Amino acid sequence: MSELDEDYENTRYIPRGGEYPALWSQAATAFRLKHPPLDVDGSDVFLPPAPAKGLMVFIHGGYWMETGRADWSHLAQGAIAQGWAVAVPSYRLAPAVRISEITAEVGRAISRVAAQVAGPIALSGHSAGGHLAVRMICQDSPLPAQVHERITACVPISGIFDLRPLLRTSMREVLRLDEAEARAESPILSRPRPDVATTVWVGAEERPEFIRQSRAFVAAWQETGARIALEQEDARHHFDVIEALTNPHHPIWHHLIGA
């Protein structure tokens, strides 16, 4: 494992880090039993008891290579308690597809759900999902204008915003990542579409590279005049920082849905 591989390695640097995937799966399964989702063209959609105030989209992580929508269902509970519908889209994984294809696929999935759920749209995602959430609000976003016009907020959590360092990691081969795609798919090198309030959320106990990426991305987009800010949550690491989405009283909701 190279030094740069270590920069993006989380499990060994988090106490009992290897236990988190099983805990997430258990929580997701329990939540799905209580709140069976609708399948909307490949996305799980969880609806609140009353008509939805809007649509929150959560895009899962896994370095574009691992996990699926059913592993993250429990992260819908905070938004549902706020009266919002939640979509968790699926996407095919590397190496079967490249990151640019995943970006396009997520855009199509969000558009299909947006056609079924009215109101404002808030975007979030974790790790690689944070990258994909931000790609939806870049100038070359795959989302059509009528969907983008409904997006009011984007909160990537522990995201990867510059793919160029991954060219020097072992992930490069599985992702089939080259210099051209790394540049094209790096939000830090893009410009934002207007009128979306963006809050980059990261844990204070993250690996230094995730904090560096978050700070560098915010600084780059601030230079464009984007409405973007950084929130660094104390005592949280890469695996527990997403627990914010399960708590309807967490401050993250102020940034996502104005609650």
C-alpha cells in the first residue's frame, strides 16, 4: 500500500472500524422493515406520513466500487421526521463502469425520482457519494435545467472533490481512472451552477486528506462567488459523521432543508 493509499484508508484508523459495515447493514434492514421503500426506477424512495415537503437525495459512498442503496436506508429517518421524502439511488459500480458513467447514471436516477416527488430538492452524499452530489450542481451537471432549478441545497459529507490524487493510488486500476477523467470529474476544477447553497461537511477526526480536500474545495468555489461554506464537526470521523442524518434535531438540517 502506497503512502497515498494510506491517505484514503479509513478503516484501520478508526477504532473498531471494521465493525461499521455490519452495523450499517443491520440498521438499514431494521429501518426498511418499519418503512418499506418504494422502488422508483432503481432508487429507494421513503415517504413521510403526510404529503412530502420536498425531496432529499442521499447518494451512498464506497469509493464508487462498493455498497448499494439498501445498505444506507436508515439515513433516511432524519429527513422523514422533518416531513421530507428521501431517495437513495442505485448506481453501477467500478470496474464495470467508470466514474463519468456513474455521474451520468446518478443524474438520470435523480431526474426520474424528481418527476414523481414535487417540491424543492436537497442533495447529500457521503464520501464518493459526496463527490457525486456536488457533480450534480456543477456547470456540466447531467441534471436537466428543470430539475436543477428545484435544488435549494447541497451538503456533501466527507467528500472527495479532487480526483487527481487518486491517480497515484491502487484504486486507479479498478476505477479505470486516467488524467482526463480525473480532471473532468473533479468538482474542484469545475464551476458551480448558480443559486445552490452548498455546505461541505467533514468530521474533525477524519483522515487529514479528507479535511484537506474539503478545505481546498471550499476555497476554490468561494473564488467563483459560489454560496459555499465549510462545517467541521467535532469528535466525528469518516464512519460516524453520517449519523447526523439519522437525527432530525441535528444542525445539519438547517443547511439541508432550512429546519
